[in-house]
Amino acid sequence: MSTKKMFPGLILCGVPFLMVLGNSMLIPVLPQMKAALSLSQVQVGLVITLFSVPAGVIIPLFGFLSDHIRRKPIIIISLIIYALGGLLAGFVAAAGWKNAYFFIMIGRIIQGIGAAGTAPLAMALVGDLYQDKMRGRVLGFLEGANGLGKIASPIIGSLIGLLAWWAVFFLFPLLCIPLILGLWFGIQEPVKQKEALSFTRYGEDLGEIFQCKGFALLGAFLAGATVLFVLFGLLFYLSDFLEVKYQLEGVKKGLIIAIPVLAMTITSSLVGFFITRSAGLSKILVCLGLGLVSGASFLLVFFKERAFLLVATMVIAGIGTGMALTSLNSFVTGASGKEERGMITSLYGSVRFLGVAAGPPTFGFLMEKSLGLTFLLPAIWTGLVGLLNLFPKRQ
């Protein structure tokens, strides 16, 4: 792949990277924020929730708009909204307003709305710009950038927190500026060959897509949500384990947690080089990835309190997650034409987002009941989702 052809894809890799920072970069500074604003644990949790929920709900709307307008302007507008939310939260926090928490939450809601129009539409735009092997490779890089953001964000947040806890909010607009400029000047979006479909026709075409490929899409959506649900649930357990047993916090703990995510990131990028239009290969990689995640979760029933084996097993889960996600991305982006691609990828983005959000609280609930069930139940569920993905044809 030539550098010229690859350049737009590299710019788009910045979109999922920046979206991931929206939550992960704040986690290290939440204790400082709690102390500075005299917040309860519930109020601190809302800092994450009021970003995640609006994003998950609004994503399909942005997908619809991108199908009827164009993707690049929607992504740019979303990044501007994302940046403005960060500016609002940062300014009121730095100014020390008496009711700063309320306005920070407004800023987080605005950021969540902006985040809804970022990564899923970047994936749809990759589908518009690239075909066949090139599409698979760029999607692999896109997934790798998402994972890289998950690795880097806690470390970045910890370092910026040394200056001031509210300084993290100002990094969002600073990073948005070069990305917006790169999108504006560096990407030439394909011109639509015909006018956008009417709402009625659009709904009919979506219905036809789900009628023909509904079972395969259901399997793909469940697979994407499941591997992220399990991986981030496992990372939640690992974080708690390291803090309770070894009293590790901050950057040191973040570096260990980053190991399974790094495995996911590297695998995502490598798998992108092997993805082609072969539906059989895509299905094999998805099912194999789900099998690795299921097997890793099952092994943790026995390795849950052995640090080295715990991390090594989670690396296997990370590899399985990366293997499945890049293959799923390739299938989902090719499951429809350009006219409906934004909605399909956005729905897929929503379930992925909800999978990540549901993992930690679900694992936390199970950890209070039984450590064995904490790993056994996700292993069984992931195995069932793997079986579901064996049957549908992806053509």
C-alpha cells in the first residue's frame, strides 16, 4: 500500500484514539477531583456515566446523518462538539466555581454527544475510501489505534494530573485541533453518485439488509459487544487484584493493565493484513478469537489469584479480542452499500460501547458473589456467541 493511499487512513486512526481518551484519561485524576470538589463516590461515577450514556444513545442518529449528508463534515462537527465540552469542563473547574461540578457534568454530556459521531463514522468512511485488502488493513490500524488509546490514556492522565486534575480537560480541544485540520485538508471524501434516499426508502433498504443478513449481523454485533465486555471486565478484576494484593496504584498499575490491551492492539493491526473479501477467513478468525477469549476466561477460574498466570491468561484474551474485532469490523463495513453504511457501523459502535460500559459493573457484581462464577459465566456466554457465529453465511 502506497504512502499516499494510506495517508487518509492514518488520519482517521486519530479519531478512535481521541474518543478512547474521553473516559480512560480521566480515571487516574478522579480521586483528586473527588477531594477537590468534595464529591461522593456516586457523583464521581457520573463523570464516566454521563459521557458514556449520551454517546451510546446518540450514535445511531449520527450514523443516519452521515448517510444523508456526508461523513467527513459530521465527524468534524462531532470533534468540535467534543472539544467544546472539554473546554467548558476545564474552564469552570480551573476557575473554582462554587457549582463547578454541575457545569463539569454538562461538559461531559456535551463531550459524550460529540464522541457519538467519531469512531463508528471513521470506520464507515474507511469503508467508503478503501476496498478489499486495503480496507481490511486500514480497519486493523483503526482498531489498533483504539487499543493504543486505551494503553496510553491512563498514563497520560496520570502525568497531566501532576500539574492539576482539571488540566486533563484542556487536552481534549488541543488534540482535536490538529485532527480536525488533518481531516479537512487530508481526506477527500468520495462524491455521492446519487441523492440521499428518502427516509421511507432508507428504512426499507435497512430492513432488506437485516432481512438478508440479520442473523450474521446479530452474531457480529453480539461478538463485538461480548469480547469487549469480557476483556474490560477482566481488566477491572486485574486492577482490583493489583491494588488489593500488591498495593499498586497510578502509573505502575496502569502499565501492568496495559499489557493485555497491548496484545489486543498488536493483534488487531496484524490481522488487518490478512483480511480479504473471503467470508470464510473472517468467520474463522472471529470464532477463533471468541474461542480464545472464552478459554482464557475459563482458565482464570483456576489462575485468578496467581499474578503471572493471571496476566498471561489475560494476554490470551487480548489476542482473541484483537483477532475478532478486526474481522468483525471488516464484515460490518462491507455488509451494506454506502447509502446505509453509516447506520450499520453506528449500530455496531453502540453495542460495542455498551459492552465496554457493562463489563466492569457486571464483573464487580459477580466478584461479590463468587470468583469462580465471575469467570465461568462469561466463558460460557462467549462460547455460545462463538457457536452462533459459526452458522450464518457472510456474503
